[in-house]
Amino acid sequence: MSEDIYVLNENGSICGLKDRQYVHNNGTLHSAVQCWVMNNNGEILIQRRAATKDKSAGKWDVSFGGHCVKTNNTKNILIDNVIKEGKEELGLDIKAQDIIKLGEVRYTSQEYKNKELLGIFLIRVDNTQKFIFEDGEVSEIRWIKPDTLYDNILKNPKEYANRIGAITLLKLSGA
């Protein structure tokens, strides 16, 4: 299935939309979001990516995230895509005012073919929050303390999608 995502210049400004496969095949810088979900106990939600995913299949990952696709509000593509991805992957109804931006990370993988400028975000949820993951992207979820996750990523990196930049921003935020 074709998906158009926002491509960026080296300064991080939007240049337009291009097909995801083209972007990944040509090493084009593009926009993506990752969001941590934190509960009242200070634990963060991690998800195991479905075995059918084309990248990092079966690995533990950030709560949710994805490429930035076309939105009606180009001034706020990151926030709009956090809201969209949270709904798609975990069934969350997120409001823009509940989203906290932690920062940005440049991420490169797949032999420099995947170049992303990631907006890293945080939302807080009540311990009673229910999650729905029926779209086939997520196979399981669990809560974990940020420090424990950070240590686990360092000790067992093959079990996790490469998100050390995102967890570092979470730790630095004091969230």
C-alpha cells in the first residue's frame, strides 16, 4: 500500500510529500513521531511490534509512533500525527493540549537509507486507561520504569527497536 509522508530539507523544513518506499529507497530525510505513554506510577508503556512489521518485527518499542502523513494543518503535522498514531495503534483519544514535546532526534538506520527527524512526545494517562490494538501493528504491551527500560536496551539491544535517543530524551525530561 502506498503512503505519502512528509520529506524535509537538512534544516528540518517541509519540502513536500513523497511515497514512503521512494523515501526509504533513496535515503531522503523525512518526518516521524514517537510518543511515550506514562501512567500515574511513573511507568512507561512499551509495545511489542507485530511479527508482520517490515522493520523491527517482534521487538519492543516506544509506546507508539509513525511517519508523518498528510494533514490538514501543516503548521502542526507532528501533533496531528501523534493524535492519529495514538488512535490507530492503541485506541487512544488524545487531545493536543495533553501532548508534551520532549524534543527531536535525528535517526538513521538501514545502511543510511532510513533518515528520520523524530519528534519525541509524552502523554500521561490514568492507571485505568484501556488500550485497544486491533490494527495488527502491536502484538502486546507492558508497563516498565524508564530506568529499567534504559538498562534493558543497553544490556539486550537486539530485543528492542533502536530507540535509545527517544529514551534518553525521556530520562532527561525528568518525566
